[in-house]
Amino acid sequence: MKYRLIACLALLLAACGGGGGGGDQASVPIAGSGETVSAADFELSNANRVVSSLSSDDLRVLVNVEELGNRFADLGNDAKIGLMKEWLGEELNLVIARGEQNLLKTVELAVVSVEDMNEYGSSDEPFELIALINLVPDGDQLVVQTAESNLRALEPALRAITLSLESEDGGVIKDADFLTNYVDTYYLVEGQPQQFFFESLVLSEAVDHNYYIVDQRNLPFKTTARNRYVELFPQAGDAGTYSMRINMYTSENEYIGRHAVNLIVSPPTCEVQTDLNALTIGHSVSTSWPVLFADRMRNLETVDLTMNGTQEFVWRLPGTDESIYEGVFTESSSAFNLYNILRTGENPPGYDPVASKQHVRSPFVFKNEAGDFAVDMARYKRDVLGGKDIDLVIINLGDNDAWGANLETWETRMERVRNDANTLIDHVKELGPDVVVGYMMPLNYSHNQNNWKLDYKGRYDYWEQKQKRHMFIKTIRALEAERGDFSVIPTDFSLDGANDYPNFSALHPPTDPTRDYVEQLVAWSLHHGCAPQ
């Protein structure tokens, strides 16, 4: 029996599943054979597992077994039933972990085989319905209310399915305070969808090691949640501040914590005419995004942006028009870090900054009367800026400093990073009486170890560098809480380390993902940089 699958499940308002499961996979008996088969051998890609809820009282799971081919079709009915219970149980465990099993009124499992199913559970291709079961609570378990299948021999077995609703508490994860990186605020703009990637919330080597359950019931705009991210769709008129709560669990069902993120939605442009003199200070990542940031801001009706600095852009982002580089300057270099931006007054002997496209010499360091090199922001403002005040500074430094840390003695390096960041912020505050300072957090790195081998010739390891990145982010967020006169820009949640690096780079994403995280920079700037009404 063939059907056409178009939005087989209801509109996805809270998808959260795909590929998890607690600990070791169960073994499923093959009917009549006395043998067993591991459910791990029948794992499905995230694209073939869709989970949705219209409200807290229903759970809907769509599983597409097309990629398993005959391996699934050749199983006996007992094994098929065992796998279905495993797939449904993985998602049900998340409901139980949240303590919301008593709210459930209906649970639906649809098992189909169809080509080209999208992430919303839709396809234009004909599909085969293998099983469709509806379960309802009966005491501390779920029992089947209705069941149908195109396999007649399977229907009686489907009707006998039961699933427990009893909680199996996995405990509380150890060292949660150290492992978590809680973001206070995420910035949005009316009419501009943005994704919030969960990965940076909890330090773990595997991207899908943890579960993130989003409670978006207090949000007035549409959201779509997946296992690695939630996409947010603020519309015109949604300007304001909202709370998005996230519950976090490990794949072993250990409770990590619950965190509320403030979502600040700004109008699409400043409400009054705003002239912004901006300065960006950064490492190699900042030799790309400021151009797209400037292009985006310059197209806002009420913003007149000037990008200041001594460096023109040497590199060109693929697919960009040459005109967007005109008049855009920065103080960014592949070689910059917090240490040398405060100390290096001249390039080493024999160093050719033009040939290397790297300018080690800090633009803020000059030789003083005593013959020593030191930061002199008054001179920089006079000689480079022509005396004009800076309104907005975005700092993107620290990755290079953190990469040199020793994981055994990382506290020593992070103390230096904290002190240098503190000193740099003090200095940039000299550039204008009302200068707004934002500190851009490091992007998620590529998960592909081959990218690291190609990009850095084996010198760096993804997991080791990810730990150093985590420590750096926590250091700057602690400094933000201590000072209170600058704000972190949460770009550490604006890019997908699993899918946004198709260009064989470890931490320099191509043009389209760069545009995505630039939206976070624009949203932050509109909230903090617009002139008061």
C-alpha cells in the first residue's frame, strides 16, 4: 500500500528528538530465531527521526526506515516491535526526565518508508505505512488505543505494545558548574529568523551527547526546536524581552540543569537617526565578518555607520560584491591576540606583514619618551581617528591566547587572559565618552577532525581546543559580571559546528554561516548602539 506523505505529523512546534537514547542500546529478539540484534545496528540519522508536540499533553514521533532498506524489512515481527519500542522509548524518556509524564494524554508513533523526507517530516514521494499506533495512559504505563499497518501479521503485535511511564532517574551530573556555560541574553531582530545552537551550553566532546528541552510557551512568536538548536522567528511588533527556558540532560538521563535565556527582540532599525563610529578589533575571524556587518548595518534606514581602523580587507569572501569592501576598515589580523595587542610595538626583524597578510604590530602601541613601547590610546585617537569619538567597539580576541594554554595548568593562562582583556577594555573606553563595548564570543569550532588536519597540519586537536575555548568563554563572562560596563555578544551560540564548515576549515566558516552569526552582531548593536529617543 503506497501513500503520499505531506506533513504526516502535525505542525512541528517543539521538535526535540533525533538520535539519542540512554546509554547502551538494548538487544531486540529476532522472532523465532533465538538470536538477538542490537538496536545500535539500526540507528537512524537525525533526518529520519522527527518529534513534535502540539502541547504538553501529546507526543508524536515519526520514524522513516527507508535508509535501513531490507535490514528492517527482513526482521521478524518481535524484532520490529522491539525496535519501535526502543525508538519511542528514547523520546518518552525525555518527557519522563522533565517530570511531565502525568500531562500526557496521547502518544503517536508513525513508522514509514519514504525517500527524500525533510526535517519537518514531509516528502513529495510515495510512502509505505509500516505502523501507525496511538497510545494512551493507563496507570503507570501507555497502552495502545488504535493500531494499523500495511503488514497484516504485524497489527496484532502492535496492539500488544505497552511502555512504562515510571521515572528512572539518572541522577545529577557531576561538575555541572564547571561544564556549563550559561548565556544571560540572546539578541534578535523583528522579521529576522535566528538559530540558537545548544552546543556551547554544556562542555562535551560529542555534539549529540546531551539533550536540550526548550520551554517556549511564554514566547509570542513561532519557534522550531531540534536536537541541536532552536530556531526563533520574531515578527513585526514582537520587540521586547522574553524568557526561554532550557532543561539539559545527558544521554544517560543525568540532570545537568535548567537555564533561562533572556531573548531581547529589537525593531529592524534604530527608531531615531543614529550615527555610529565603530571599531572592530580581532584575530583572523575578524578579517571577514566586519565587511558583512558593515553591509548589513549600512542598509538600515536610520543608521549611518563608519567603520574605522588602519587595516583594509585583504581577503575576499566568496560570493560577495567588491563594493561592500569600500570604506570598511578594521584593526584585525590573523596574528593578533590579547597579549600582543597590548605590547607589540614593532614587527620582529625580517617579518614582512604584507607578504604574510598578518600585521603583528599593534595599532595601539607606540614608543614613549622613555623609549619603551606602551598602549597610547590618546595618540591613536589623534593620529588615526583624527580626534573623533568612537561609539561602538567590538572585540574579537582571545582564541589565540587560549590555544596556548596547558590543560594541566590552564588557570595560569586564563588569569593572564582575564587581566589582558580587562586592560584592553579600559583602554578602548578612552576612545569616547559614551563608547559601548561588546566582547564577541568564539564561534563553535568544526567537529570534523579532518578539517583540523587540513587546516593546522595536525598541530591542534578538536577536543583539546574546544576545552580551551570553553575556559576562555567562562573567563570573559565572569569578567563581564565583575565589571558591568561591557557586554558579551553571544556568538558562541550562533553557529553549528557540525554543519557550518563545508569549506575544510576548522574555525573559519564560509560566507553563508558568517552571515548567520553576523545577525547576532547586528541584533546586539541595534539594542546597545542606537541613539536614545
